[in-house]
Amino acid sequence: MRVLLAGATGAIGRPLVRRLRSDGHDVIAMVRSNDSATAITADAAEAVIADALDAAAVRAAVERVRPDVIINELTSLPLHYTPSEMKAAAERDGRVRLEGNRNLLAAGLTTGVRRFLVQSSGFWYAPGSGLATEAEPFAFDASPAIAAGSRRYAELESQILGRSDIFGVALRYGFFYGPGTWYTPEGDIGDQVRSGQLSVIGTGSAVCSWIHIEDAANATAAALESPPGAYNIVDGDPVEQRVWLPAFARLCGAPPPPHLSEEEALSAFGADAVYYAMRLRGASNQKAVQQLDFHPRRLEWLAG
């Protein structure tokens, strides 16, 4: 297939380019600059330059490429995963995801694209018992940033799912870990753990669903042939914060993380940090296992 990949320089972009190329697809990366084009063509992919927020440029790029499939992995996330940097990046990140998606979809429809894949979230489900399936709602009543993000993902998915003119697939990824992500011993979260910046909060009972970046790329490539709909792209090791964070600290050669009460964390870091530590709900990957032949690896820092 001829595949246009937007967001090719992000965390999942590089491994996804490699996987798509290895499967024999013709991959064209949509990037913002000549520097990004030079970097991505090192992975043997063609590049086309367009700012996702420029509707005319996106349309021209899509008309030039004439893809069979568009994959939208657009984000605008900061280099460092800190509350201040995430807050500063939130407005542009939301615009890039939503407006960029609308521009890509509109351009794709004018050129006859029949399949459209978009990055979504598998870790912001509403509270409930057990692991969340794709049929359950996002956490619209959560803490402020998580509720806003949930609304954004719901809007993003509503643009492509259930349409008769295109096969829409929403890839609800878990927390990325592995090369090029925040969650590696060499990455930003590894640095934060070693410096004692991350704490187990309260009961540490939030259930986190993870996915290795290479497994996410594999599932995304498989979704080029899947039925339309939403898929939780998460591993089979949903694990509570009180378990994964100390285990990750050991992997990083760091001392055990400190412990904060819910009240202390709320005062120091706010409601979103408490929600991430105590209220997240894990997701079930059974639909992806059955329909994408999905076999993710075990979470790296629990595998020992």
C-alpha cells in the first residue's frame, strides 16, 4: 500500500516507518521542515513537507502523494515530562491533534483515501470494575487535564469512526515505553526517578496499561488490514503504580521512590498527579489480540 504517515518523527514514527517498510509498503512521511525530511529519509522513507495546521499545505501534500491510507500520529509534546512543560505544550498539542486530523481527513476524502488511522488513548477510561474494553467511555469527569484530554480524544475519534465514506481506526495506545520514549532508564522519567522526583502517591492504586513502542508499531501496521473501529493497543500486564514505579526505579539503578500521602501530593502537584497515581483504570487488549494477531511483550521492568 501507499501510506502517508503524519507524525513520522515522533516516538512511534521511526519504528512505524521501519515496520511498514519491512512489510513492503511505500511510506511517505509528512514532516514540517527540511531538517525533519532529511532525518526521516535516513529510514528509507520518502518525505513531503507540510505543516499539519495549514489546511492548504496538507491538501497539496495529500494530492501530491495520493495515498491509499493515512496514518495520523501527530503530537506536539515536550522533550521533558514535567507538569509545567506538559501544561505549556497542551494548547498546541491539542490543536495539532484535532485541527491536524481534520485537515488530513478532509484532504484524504478529496483524493479517495479509504482507510484512516489515528492515535488515541488507552489509559484515560472512566472508572469501573475490571479492565476497560473499547466499548466503555473515557474519563470525562476526571481531574482537569485528564478530563480535557478525554474530551479531545473523543472528539478526535468522532471525526473518523462510524463513517460510511472511510474505514476509520482509532489506536488506543497505552503508555509508551522503550527507545525514544520518556520511559527508559536513559529517558526523562529515568532521570526523574534517579533524582527522587517521582513518588508513590497514596495507595498507588492507579492501574496503568503499557505498550512497548515496537509492539505499538507492529499493531499499527496490522491495523492496515483490520475491520474499522477502536482498538486498545496495550500489553497484558496492567499494573498498579505502587508496583510499577518501584520496579522501574530498580531497573534504573535508583533508590526506592518516596511515598507521599494523597493530601501531600494534592497540595504539591495538583489533582492530575493524584489521578495518575490513584485512579487510572487499565485496559483490555483482547480485541487487538483476536483481530490484529497482537502479541505484545511483557512489561520490561516486570520481566526479570
